[in-house]
Amino acid sequence: MDQSGAMKRRMNTPATPPPSERGTVRRLPQRASYEEPVIHAILDEGLVAHVGVTVEGQPYVLPMVYGRIGRNLYLHGASVSRLARQLAQGVPVCLTVTLLDGLVLARSAFHHSANYRSVVALGTAVLVTDEGEKLRALEAITDHALRGRWAEVRAPNAQELKATSVLRLPLEEASAKIRTGPPRDDEEDLPLDCWAGVLPLRLMALPPVPAPELREGIRPPASLFENKSPWNPGNV
Amino acid sequence: MDQSGAMKRRMNTPATPPPSERGTVRRLPQRASYEEPVIHAILDEGLVAHVGVTVEGQPYVLPMVYGRIGRNLYLHGASVSRLARQLAQGVPVCLTVTLLDGLVLARSAFHHSANYRSVVALGTAVLVTDEGEKLRALEAITDHALRGRWAEVRAPNAQELKATSVLRLPLEEASAKIRTGPPRDDEEDLPLDCWAGVLPLRLMALPPVPAPELREGIRPPASLFENKSPWNPGNV
């Protein structure tokens, strides 16, 4: 895993300080990073964020797609949806993205773990009202899933734009947490007659499935094969 | 995707009613299911849950592994961790598991979507104090990631058990939400000269990587090859 290796090296350089007390990773702080390139790389590789809001004391965590432009994340939803309306009210949000890189299989049950890279971003989302920013955000969300897709498809019309709420979440209090490498067993367990190691996991694409009513002669587009996502069929 | 197909068929049978008003899927309710077999199947296939708790009005969403025994989910964490201590106080929790099955690529930006299966469970976690239940829960968590692994490894000793908090979350208010199938474009976009379809995504395993200090002659274990997880190397 090249990227994890690069991140690990980067994490050994003097750390950027945590953005705030509540934004500080407490558990296993040696796995934490507050460096922007590390945080951005994880956010860019993830496809789904888990977004938490609290309504009347009850947290709700919902999966959402997202996009990033510089230091802002963008979410979207149907303007009529409960979550979009909640978020637009300027409530505190937690957005978490987790990449599961492998199962860490130790000789003891206790030292079983997972290799992962995650980002936790705290903040307040703002409803985007500027039409230019809204369009750029929708482009970022579309191209985040599949780079280059926006240019291939019909852009939203006025009615569709009205039906869509876009929210901006500035990346002001974000932290990354990363575990890589083999299991760390206790010294006295090493002689056990038990296999130990890592089962690497990766999100991968299977061959694209054309829509049933697709017109004949339309080939799968460049966006499917030209970008560098690890799950892209061009890289499988 | 056999499983999605089975789920879709099952969703066409008369629906189990939602467990509560706040546990009801509001947005695109035709994608919702409240049936136990549907909910359990998604939870059993997922590996990571995103768990939300609220502290002083701020939601926090953290990735956690988990296990299921019947109608209870189990989480674990270091007894000293902030999240485990929060959860043990009986605060409201939201646990969400999302399986991303594919990118839905429509002819219009607006109709882009994702195929997914997710479960949102609301409730209150309880600290498990009974030692027998605690061990069974840890076994369920270990075997959830890799069926049969618990029997292959050294069980936790008294000190390790003490250092681990186990929490039980009863599945009393859970809903599933599922999208399957091709993009649903507007009629007038069908003639566009634009590819449309689904890019299926799947979490898959790469070949296992032995721990660097693994004793010679120890072969990868049965748990790695005999179970039926879709991401298992035996099925790749």
C-alpha cells in the first residue's frame, strides 16, 4: 500500500498541532494526524461520508456522498429532505470518512484490529445560496465519485437546481487517524501455533453494467477508465 | 448481485411497519425496509459501523467494528476510551452500517446516485457486566470480521478482559434503506449521446500478508478460506 506508506512517513515529520481540544484524537494519539495533505487524501479517496447531526438529543448518522474544493466539503440533498433542512439551520455536524484497508489478525483475540484511514471533521454546515458556488459544488460532488463525469452529462436545469440543497462544511476542525502494518502481538504469544498477519481489503469495481435502454453504439465513457481511483476498472 | 435481488423481492411483500416515528425513513420511503432478515443481512455483511453520540450538543461519529447475536449488537473498546465511557453512561446512540454496491451513472447530473444497502439503528447502549455475555460478545465481534477466527486464537485473559469494555445495543429501532438497479433518467434524456449504467463496487480481499515474525511452516488458517464473506479471498 504505497499511499499508507507515504502517509506513515509523513506522520513521522513534526506534526501539525490539533485544531482544537475537542478535535484532538485521544485514544491511541500516535495514530493521529492533523496535516492537511493527509486529511485531504483520505477525503478524496473515500466515496461515502457518515454525517451525524443531533435532533432533540438523539444523534442521527446518515451516509452521504460529498465533494471537496480546497478547504471546503460539499454535501447535497433534496431540498425537502429532513437532513438537508436540519443541516441548513447551522447545527453542529460531524462528518466521518473511513477507508477500511485490512483485517489485522493477531495470535490473540485481544490484539485483533483493523487497518484503516479515517477522517473526523467537526463543524457547522452552511446552505450555499450563490448559484455559481452551487454549480461548482455539484460538479465537485459528481466528479468526486468519478472524475470527468460532470463534463459528460447533462448539467442540472433551473428546476433541478431548485430541488437540490447544497451545503458547505469548512474543514476547520478535522483530524485523521491511521493504522497500518502487521499485528502487534505480545512477545509471549509469538511462539503460538497460530497464523498471524493482515488480510488486505480494497473497494474494487466490477465491469460496468449498461442501462437496459442504453442506445446501441454508446461505449463506456472516458471517466470510467481514465481516472486513478484505486477502485477504478482501469486499474483492476 | 444475488443478495440485493433477494432483498428487493422480499421488499415487495407486505412491509413490516416502522418501529417508531423517529425510526421511520422519510426520504424516498419506497427504499425503506423494517424487516428483521433484511436488517440482519446488511449488518452481518458490513464490517465497520459508524457510531454517533452527542457530547455537549456536538455529535461525534466514529468507526467501530461490531458483532451481532440475535437482536443485539455488540461494540467494544478500551475501557479507558472516551467513547466507551460515553456509551456506557446510557446515552442515545445511532449506529449506521452502509454497504456501497455501485455508482449509478445517469445521463443527467441530477439523476446520478449510488446503489447501497444501509441500516440505521437508534437506541441506548448498555455496558455488559456479565462475564459470560462479555466473552460471547467478543467472540461474536471477532467472528463477525472472520468467521471461525475466535477458535483459532488465544482467548483474552483476565487482564485483557478488564481492559476491554463491551456494550450491548438492542436492535429495537432499526431501519434499512436500499437502492438497487439502473439509473432512472428522465424520458427526454434517453436519446442523449451519453453512456448510462452502473459501476458495481465491491469490497474484496487481496492475498493475505503474513506477519514478519511468523514462525515458518504456519499456513494461512481455515477461517481465511472457508467462510462465505463476499470479500473473502476464497471467493475472489
